[in-house]
Amino acid sequence: MTKYIDPFLEENISSFGDLFNRLDSKMLDNLSACDNYKLLNKENEEVKLKYPHLVDIIESTVATKDIYSKEEIQALATYMQNQHMINNYEKCEMYKVA
């Protein structure tokens, strides 16, 4: 019969913390080696720098302006598409390491 180990007991918490830290580290190492992942993040940073008022929409979902240009809307759409692909890379890596 298998004995149940409660992961939330004080003596087990540090072991799980170490495991999660190692998994996070491995995931970040794998992602930092991926050129597409780095390119997507770079493009998103460029959008934030070029259109600082879009950062409000991106981070807090509050629009500070009433009217946005076609270029701004396209930049926001690009950012959202890139962020979706970034999230997919991260999820894929998370499942690979687990």
C-alpha cells in the first residue's frame, strides 16, 4: 500500500519549493535559447516604447484616449498576437519540463 505524503506539511514545503525553482530555471533557460521567443518579446518591447500610451491598455485594460490611429490599432493587434504566441511558447516549455 502506498503511503500518502502531504506536500503542505512544513517538512515537505522546502522540497517542493526547490523542485519548482529548478523547473522554473530550466524553463527560462530553454526559452532564452529560443530565437522566436526572444524576437516576439523584443517586438513587444518596441511597441511599448514607440506607443507609450498603449501600455495603459496593455497592462490595465483602461483606454486613456478616445481615438486611436490605424497605426496604433495595428501595433496593439501585433502586440496581442505576439503575446498570445509568447504564452504558447511558455505553456509548451512548462509541459516539457514537468
